Amino acid sequence: MRYRYFPGCTLKGQAKNMENTTLAAATALGIELVELEEWQCCGAVFPLYEDELISLLSPVRTLAAAEGEPLVSLCAACHHVLKRAQELMQRNEDARHKVTEFLEIDYKGEGRVLHFLEVLRDDLGFDKLAEMIKKPLEGRKAAAYYGCLLLRPSKVMQFDDPENPTIMEDFLQALGAEVVKSPYRTECCGAYLSVTEEGVAADTVARILDSARKAGAEMLITACPLCRYNLENCAAEDGKEPVKVYYFSELLAEAMGLQFDDLMAKAIERRRSSDVGSS
Amino acid sequence: MARTGVFVCHCGTNIAGTVDIDQSVEASRGFPGVVHAGEYRYLCSEMGQDLIKNAIEEHNLDRVVVGTCSPRMHENTFRKAAAEAGLNPYMLEVANIREHCSWVHREMDEATPKAIALLRAAAAKVALNDPLDIPELDVEKRALIIGGGIAGIQAALDIAEAGYVVDIVEREPSIGGRMAQLEKTFPTLDCSACILTPKMVEAAQHPNVNLITYSEIDEVKGFVGQFDVKIRQKARSVDSVKCTGCGICWEKCPSKAPSEFEMGMAKRKAIYVPFPQAVPNVPVIDRDNCLYFKKGRCQICAKECPPEAIDFEQQDVVIERRYGAIIVATGFDQLDPSIYGEYGYGQHPDILTGLEFERLFNASGPTGGKVVRLSDGKPPRNVVFIQCIGSRDKARGMNYCSKICCMFTAKQAILLKEKVPDARSYVFYIDVRTAGKGYEEFQRRAAEEYDVAYLRGQVGKIFPEEDHLVVHGVDSLSGKIVEIKADMVVLAAASIARCDAPEVGRKVGINSDSYHFFNEAHPKLRPVETHTAGVFIAGACQAPKDIPDTVAQASAAAVKAIGLLSKEKLQGEACTAEVIQDECSGCLNCIAVCPYTAITEVEIEERHHGGTLKRTVAQVNPSLCQGCGSCTATCRSGSINLKGFTNEQILAEVDAICL
Amino acid sequence: MSVGVKEKAAGWEPLIVAFCCNWCSYAGGDLAGTSRLTYPSNVKVIRVPCSGRMNPMFVLRAFQRGADGVIVAGCHPGDCHYSTGNYSARRRLSAFKRLVEFAGFEPERFEVRWISSSEGDKFAEEMTGITERIKALGPNGKMRDARWQKKA
Amino acid sequence: MSAAANKTRLVEEMKAQSGQDPSQCFQCAKCSAACPVTAAMDLLPHQVIRYLQMGMEEELLKSKTPWICASCFTCAARCPRDLDLARMMEGIRLSMLRCREGNKFGPADLTPEQLEKLPQQALVSGFRKYNK
Amino acid sequence: MAEKSLKEAEKIREIVGQDLLGGRIGLLLGWEKGHYWWQSRPLFAKNEADLEKLTWDSFCVINLSRYLLEELKEHGKVGVLVKGCDARAFNRLLQDNMVARDRVVLYGLPCPGMLDYGRLNEEAGGALISISESNGSVTLKTGTGEKSVERDQVLMKKCAECVYPDPVVYDQLLLSPQGKKEGVERFKSVEDLEELTPDERFAYWEGELSRCLRCYACRQVCPFCSCRECFVEQDNPRWQGRAYQPGENFMFHLVRAYHGTGRCIDCGECERACPVDIPLQELNRKLIKDINQLYGDYEAGVDAEADPPLLTYRPDDPAAFSEK
């Protein structure tokens, strides 16, 4: 199983651990993730006005760079932007024409654009994953936190049922964890409001954590560095039992029995440093 | 050689104002076959018609052209006049020189040559006209009603009272339909069973009504007055004649299955009647759940049945019968709200649809008439009703308004308050629609006297928390977000067409709108007729509607059917297709394009080298043919022709118009 | 060669034959009249029961006999009085239109329109439209039979 | 009140650039019921559409709500009219950023602590959303 | 003649001989040599002596299916040798209800394509005496010597453009299949014509059709022309004028082609039969191309069960006219 891999800026910075754990687990699972050469920003936000073509330049360049091979990313935001940019290229001929002309590339919206969780579900299969788990997370009460970007708009993202998704729960089950469902698992964490309106994010985060706590969760998993930041940093100091937040890949690596110390992280870092682009 | 008379009408100045009548008459005299031409101020008047009749006699005319208003206006008037003068009515053609000429052109030198061209074309056509017969069709004095809900029952009783035999075909083991599932009816709060049951019994006992329950339509052939229908009576496994309806069998039956009538909220036995007042009160064995049919042993019902009515060997029976008229009254379904993940329907027992909630009020319902939560059996304190679940929703549901939900919600909120006095109802709505006699007053009573809180807005999400449901909604009028800790949530799920409506429509030969509701022939003026003559529609199979509208429509459909059945003979279409069998090569492409299955294949014999040879050709049933002519355009050799619009006639018109 | 039409001299008026479905377009034409709308008298209507009755040979015959333009008007898809006649017509006439264009007819020469009985205004507009387009195009000599050459 | 219902430049641009036509909204307010961040808004989401319908452009451009909207798309996912309110909100923001107020937010608005802890993604998307 | 085709002919004769002489069929439709070595004509074999004449070579171009129309009147069960195009023609006739499937035994002959005598002669450059074939090449023997050419170069045009060389329907396949041909560019000349202006196209067709003799050979060989009385011969109404008018030529050829809409199996027999080389296939293929484009891919004659496009519809069909 070979995929082109787009890391995105945060995975080389704050969310380095999501990348490190994923790459280690992928290798163990026989999934080859080949990092794109000289990649650049995913675009960060998908332009909701269709004349904001400038924001499409970097995601379309990225899509074209995959050369028709399946393109995998880990960060929910990157995946969201890439997937929607691809759909726009398929649907809006005018926009496609302008963007590809400008970039002087030939791209018509081809190729699969996948989140790593989709690779695990659709290509590897959670059954198969479960078989390859070495240290099941027995007795660990874990809840999924999906956030927005993977799920919506569902017609474009095609990730899972937008109201009742199961992919992360199925994933946790495959890891052997005790799955806990919380009603706020698909609600927004406040996103980049934490930059400008910290109070708003504090509210949303409190609701999410409260509802997870009430459901009995000890930990949450996420695929989005910003969600994780908000959940960890915007929570009010209320003295309640903290709910730990992990990247899904961190639990994956743990369940795969991968010793994840600094040494290994550095080894991966070294191996990849030659072809890492700028963020 | 034709002897054609041409008559040009002035229509006061309507025609004469822009068409030079004299010049038109003069030109007409020169058309081939024209032996007489005249004009009159108002040809459609008595005097004008007499002028035509006299000329027919005086000049021995065998065909007539009138240059007048549109044939859609007075063609029949002039045909009648011609017939009175002894001509076949179809030996007349109309040149439309008013709507298509004098009224759309302003200059005399423009309109006159065109009027002449139109007259010339009509004269060329009429020269090729043949006398046509209007076929007379027999009427089978029997009506078929598909669907035994309140619409079907009402229509059947009306037809039966008028003296005609009527059969009701019902798919379920009992008639009664959706109305039988209701506890009370708005806005009067009559007990539904109290007003429906007598009608069901009346239908069962009426000498002119036959109930054919647990049955479906297999096939409909034929045409108005003579529909040949195959009805499949499913094996009941119980002899209806012997059965007394004592109920011992279903008491003793050890096997259970979810009850369809109770929306799956309660169990029934494998041998069962759907509800206590069922008509006929004869059970059926659900073979999928019966131990005997599944595993070959048990037969307890047969052992216990006093009149020995159980018959495991019973087979499906196909009844073939002819009907003069058909009324389709197949009712509606309720949309499954589980498509809305945010409401959590199907994931929590206290989130119900309106119809499910209705059953909780019923004494024979799943809770014995106690309004309690299915999760813990406790009576609810806070009940949230949400309107427009799948109605008015073009994104995921139906774009239309389901019409009945505002009212049944008000009714259920009132009933709830009566059963559980300390309960409080909240209704999230987009608009409250209460058009109907006494409806607005009823809904206001709910709000004013029964303490029902109406919140204008929708609900974004429902989720369980501890022992209640959190309803996250908004009241748009105050601009406030509302969060209610509810004990139950009732979703007013959209009324939708029955899932098998397209199939029923196909069998009966009527069409549907994009939601699969059957189409009426005209939305205002022909509300219960369909485009297929002799087939009528009633009730919620046409669009969502309440009981009063359904019953009114059922009676209307019955009157239409009675009117049809009361005729001795029906007049058919004169302009029908006709196969020239000598030329027909039998490719039968015409059959594929005929919308009326009016064309069939027939084997004919013909001479071949002294012997006879059999071959297949097409044949038109003139009773079924409506005269569209699609077959004629598909026939490469012109071997099927349309009377009144023959290939020869149309080509003659083209030639004449182009001269 | 029959193309030698020398009619484009001043005063040339095109002949447009309109085949109209009795139930919709013909009635739409009636409504145009009742509403006192106007359209050029170049258009002459032949009534057919349904657009499904249209044999393409009628169209070719009109061209042979001197028509400069032909239009077929039927019910909007889904509204056929005979339920499916116009669906059949749509396929047949689409194929036929492509064929006559392939034979060298200008696309404007043969048109199909859906006009309902309530669209008197559309009827007048379409009839005006085709007349204007044919006037701009000039006389049709293609396929015209020499015996039906217009006397000037 | 400039109740020039529905004809403003903003609405016309919105129809062209995002395919969203406010007149299709019948004010069921499900967007507001679904929105996770209404607490900080001065206009509820459905009111934003109502203002668009009423042509109250000036009032809208003064509102805080478009800047609170986090583009989580929950409103769009649940709208029975198939409208994408997130795109409309974007239109209002762009209208201001492009020609009215200029940038809403820049690096100077951040504390050194935020700069260190925030994920890169938040900084980039924040600048993209609030900056031109 | 190539040894291979002689062997094949032997095999065919053996198999059909069993059926004919065993009484399973009353008549076998096949080919026999014509007056010249480069001609084959239909063989109506009823007995062993007839069978001796049966031939299978690179000149068996005539489509035999059409002969069934007459022969089925005389014989209870008829066997017929079918190449790819003959089999599609059979399906066409079957769909038109012209033949009864159970009264016909189809012997399928996957077809390598027939050779064009004109092209052979041209390549030979002199008086051609005979040819021999091996491994995809043809050796031409003239009075002055021998020359070898690729078989593809001397195929009949219709065979070079054939997509389905294998019979799509048969009771017994007598030879090994050739496989469906991919990448055949049969619409090239149609597309070229589409590029012209209407007047240029009209001039083109007027030139081509001016040669028409109205011999109706195109119709006589055509598997979709099975009417008992063709419109051109009818007096009432007289669709088709008899006069020599360019308009009448258009009338005939446009209507003939239109009658093949969704029905023409693209066998090219009309064009082959035309004594004055009118490119009739271009008209047929225009319709095939456009119908496929408008109403979805459909290959007439390939599947007798599929609905011919003009006999069905979808409510959301597109139209070729500019109705808004």
C-alpha cells in the first residue's frame, strides 16, 4: 500500500508527535507514506467565495503534485482544504481553468484524497488493524472527538455520516479501548476563534469536555492539532478531573507496541530531514 | 370527386376587420373540389348553421370547410350542424382564421393571404376526409377500489348506495387504514374508532360491497368501462367462512413478531388480527414467523380452533374480474426520521414519531393507553414536539408541507395534558398552518388553555443526558437559544407517498408527481380524475390531507365513478389509429411507443405461392386508442395511420399551405 | 440545381410552417390570439394531435414545397396529453434535427419548442423569433423542388 | 431601516460568488439552534439571513456575528433549504475586509505566549480569515 | 488460396453437413464462388452436392441474414453462416420480428475481414491473376510477378472499420474468436464533415447524391430495411416523388438514414452495394454518433434484448434543439 503523504506545517511544528507516531505505525502496518517533495501550505482555509482563487493555488498545486496517486494527510484541516479544493476543481470548470492556467499545470480533479483514518478503514480495514494490535488498550475509556473539518460538508468530504459518525469509534475499538460516546463529539471546538475570541472557545471546549466527562471518558482522541490545542488550553480551570487529549495516532502507536521515545522520533526526523520542505 | 363547400365567418368584425371576406370567398371557389363558397356574419349562430345546412342540401355537398374561430371553440357546433344535414360529422374541417389569423395580425394585406392559405389547407385536408364512426363501448357496472382506508370505505359506501357493486381490495388483513391507528381526530376530538368502526362494519355488511382483504392488484388491463383486473388474494391460512373470530388461536399461538399496526412498539402473534376491531375479524398466519411454516411443527392454533378453520395448505388465489371504474385510494406512509442524525430517532426509545406517539393514547395500544416513556414506564413531564421533520425540506426531505402535522400536534398536546395533567408541551414550529373549519380555534385552545408553549424555531440537536433528552433549539421570535430537558420528543414526520406507489401507478396506468403522489387530471377543475379515463383518485395517495378532505375527495371520486357506471354506453375516440395489415411488416415497433397498450400483435394468414402463410401484424384496439399518433410516426412504411390526421391529410395540408 | 433561389430581392417574405400539438401549442396559439398578441403572418399552423404524431417526412416535404423554416411545437416534457408522446418526439426530432443539419441545413431552419396552452406570450415570441431568424438567414433553396419555385 | 429587500450589492455578489440566495431562507432558525457559538453573537445566524433579506447591509457590517462564526458548517449541514450559511458569513467578512475596514487581525494582536503555544495552523488560518 | 481458410472451409462443411444431411435444417445459407475468383455469392444448399460448393474465403462479404426473410417462408428450419456483421443483422431482424429465433440455426464465423478487389488491383499495379494469404499478409500474383502486402491494407473499408468481427449471437461457433476491435475510428469522416459550414456540407451532399440512380440497392441489402412496402414505392400517400429532382434524392437518403436511427448495425452493406459510391455510411454513422451522445451508448444488433433508443425514453432526456 503506497500513498503520497502531505504533512502540512503544524505536523512539522506543534503537532510533530502526530506525524512521528503515524509514520512509525504506518511502517509497522506496511503502509508506505511517501512525503511530497517541496510541498507547501495546504491553504489553511478553504475559500468560501469562489472568486478567492488565490487561496486555491497551493492546495491545487499539492493535489497535482500527487500525480494521480492517492494523497494522504493527517491534519484534519489540511485534509479538509485539499478534499474541497479537489471537489471544486471537479465541479467548477471556470475556476479550474483559471487556477491551472495560472499554475501552468494540468489538473482535472483526479486522484483519491484521503485522511489516514480512511486508509485504515477502507484500504487496510479495521479488522486487519485489530489483528495487528500488540498491546490492546484494554480498560481505557476513550471517546472520539471529530470536530468539524473531517465531517462537513458531508457531500464533499464523504468521510462518514456527519451526524452519527463511527469511524473513530471503530478505530478505538480496533485498538482494544473501551469506547465511550459523547454527544458533543461532532461539535465545533471554536477553531481559530481561540486566536481572537478566547472566551468563545472556552465555552465550546467546556461543553465538549463536560459532555465527555459525563459520558465517562478518560481521554479524547482527535485528528486536528487546533482542536487539541483548544481542548488543552482553552479549558477553564474548574478543578474537575481533566480529560486527556491525544492524537489518534499516539494511541495507535502505543497499541502497536511501538516504543516511542525521543530516540525513535529523532531517528525518523533524521531520515526525513533531507526531503522536508518549508512550512 | 369531392363536393366541398367553404363558409367564411365574419365573426362580426373580429375576422372581417382584418380579413377581406369577399376575397377569401372568391379564392376559396378556386380550390380543388370546392363547388360552393359562402360567408355569414356569425356562422355559429342558429342562422349561420342553417345557412350551412341549406347549402349542403342545395349544392349536394359531401364535405364542408368553415373558416371561423379556433376548432377548440366551435368544431363540435359545426360538426353537429353538418350531421343534422345528413353528413358524417367528421366530413368537416375548421380553418382557424380568427385566433390564428385575424386576431394576431393587424393589416388586411397580411391577414387575408394567410386566411386564404389556411382555408386552402383545410379544403385540401377535407378532400381526404373519410366518414368516421364514434365507437360505443360497454360499461361493466362494477367498481374497484384499491385501498381500504377511510377514503376507500367512504367511496365504496357511496357507490354501493347508488346501486352498484363495488369491491374493496386491501393489502392488510383488515380494512381501516391509517385512521384505525388514530386515537382521536381533530378538531372535534371524536374518538377515531367510534366514528370509523361503524363505517367499517357497514361496508362489511352492505350487500353491494365486497371486501377483498389481504390482497393486492396483480395486473390491470383494458380501458374505461372495461378494466380487466387480476387481484391476488394472499393465502390467509385461515378459512374465512369457517372462522368465527373467537380469538383462541392468537391467544394460544407461541410465536411473536413486531406488530405493524403498533408501529413495532408492541408484539403480535404469528397468527393475528391487526387490531381488535378488525374487519373482517378473521386472522391471518404470518408465515415468516409461524413455527409450523418455519420448522414444520407446532400447529397449536389448528388444534385449538373450535370450527377447524386453520388451513395450512391454503394457496394464493388470483381473482380475475372486470370493472367499469377504478378508484385508487392507497393512502400514505410516514417518513423515517432516522435520516436526521441530529434528532437521534431510532437511537433512543423516548424519541417517537407522531403516529407512534398516537398509539400510546390508545387503550389497546402498546402501553394500554397510558402515556408513559417507553424507556422507564414513567409518565413524561416535559414533551417536546418538533414540526416539519422532513416536510418543507428540500435538502434532505420533501419540499412540500405535509398539511396535517400542525393540527395533529396540537391535538396530541391537548390529549397529553388531559392524560398527564402536570405535563408540559413545547412545540417547535416554523409556521403554524391551521386552514380548515375550526382548526385555528383548536390550535389556539392548545396554546391558551392547555399550556402548550409554541416556540417559533427549530431544533439543532437532541441528545440523551442522564435520564432525559437535551433538546437544543431556538426561539427565533425572542432571538433566544432554548435548551429543554425533555422526557420525550415527538417528531412530526412528513407524510409521504407509499413506497409502492410507483408500482401501483404503473399497474393502473396513472402517473405521479416527483414525490410519487398520484396526479389529478387538473389541479383545480378535475381534482379526482386522472389522465386515464375511468380511473379516479381519493385521499392521501394524491397529496397529504386530513380526514375531512379525504372523505370529501372520496365522495367526489365516488360520484365520478357512479356517473360513469350509470351510462349505458360510452363514446370512444373517433380519431384512432388503424393498421393497414397488407403493408404491415409486423416489426411491432408501434407497440413499444403506444402509451395505452392499444396495439397488440395478431396472426394473419395470407397467400404465398398457392399455399397460405401465417404472419404477425399489428392490430389497434380502437377502444383503447386515444389517437395520439405516436405509432404512426414510428412506422417507417406508414402502415399504421391515424384517422382524422392521416399521413395523406397532413401532407396535403403541407402542400396546400406552401402553395 | 435547385439552390438557385433568387428571391432575396426586396419584398421577399419567408414561409414558416408550424406543426402544433392540439392540446398545448395550438391552444397557446389560440391564447395568443385571444390576448391580441401579434406575430408575423409568415407563420402558418398545421394542427396535429401530438408532437409524437410528427413524422419527420412532413418536415422534409415542407422544405421541398418551399418552406423556409419549420417549427414543431409540443407540450412541455411531463405534460403530454397522451403522457409520453412528446418524450418519443423529443428523441426522434433530436436525431432528425442533427441529421438535417448534417445534410447542410442551417440549424435555424428546423426547430422544436415546448409551448403550453397557457403560454400565449411564448407562442407569439417563438413565432416572431423563428421568423426573424429565417429572415436574417434568407430564403431556403435546399431541397426545394423546382416545380414549387416561388413565382416572384 | 434600509428595507430594500434583497437587492443590495452584497446579496447580488453573494449569489454570484457563493451560489447562496438569502431569499430561499424561510427563517426556521435551525441554523441558530445548531450553531455552537451563538453565546458570543450579537445577531443569531438566522437573523443574519433575515438582515440580508431586508437589505440591512450597514447593520450587518457592524455586527460581531460574522467574526464569531468559525466556519464549522453545522448550519449548512442541517439547513432544510440547502443553504450554506457559512458561505454567506464569509461573504460578509470579505465585504468588510476587501473594501471597508481592512485587516481585522494581525501578528501584533498576539501575545508572545500565544505565539509560542498556538499551532501553526491556527495562526495561518486566522490570518487567512481575518486578513487580506 | 490460403491453406488456413481451406481447412476452415472443410471444417465448416463437415459441421453444417451433419446438420443439413441429418435433417436438423432444411436449407443452409452459405457462400459459393462467383463468376470470378474474387467474387462469392450466396449458396442455398439443400443437399450434399450443393454443400460441395460451399466456400469460405476472403471474399464472403455478402450478408446472408437478409436472405432469411424469403427462405423462412419456404423452409421450416434454416441454417445460416454468420460473420460478425451478419449476426448483428440477424439480431436486427429478430428485434423487428422478421425472423423466428427457433427456426434458425446460426453458425458463427469470427471474421478476419474481407478483401477489397479494387484495392488488391490497385496494389498489384497490373492485371491480378490470383492471391494467396499467410499470416496477415497477402501475396498478389500478376502476369509480371508477385508482390506482398499487409492484409490490413487491402481490407474492405467496412471491414477495416468493423468493431465486432465476432458473431454476437450464434448456436455454434465454428472458428476461434477474433476479439472486439478497440480504437476503431469510425466517426472521423463524420467529424470532418461537421467542421464544414452548412452550405459547404450541403454542396458536398448535393454532389454525392447527384449520382444516385435510385436503384435502391442500398435498401435491398440493408438489414434494417425490412418493410413490406418501402415508403419510396408507395402511391398513397406519395412520400417520394419519382422525378429526378435533387430534393427527391435528399428525401430518399435522409429518410433512409433516419429510418436507421438506433437501428443501423453499421455493417456498411449499403455503401458496398452502391454502384455509384455514395458515402452512405456517413449518414448512418452521424445518427449512431449523435444518438449515443444524446441518449447513451447503444450498438444496434449487439444485444437483441436492449431497447432501441427511439423506442424508449427517459423523462430527463436531453434534446438537440435549443429549447430553453
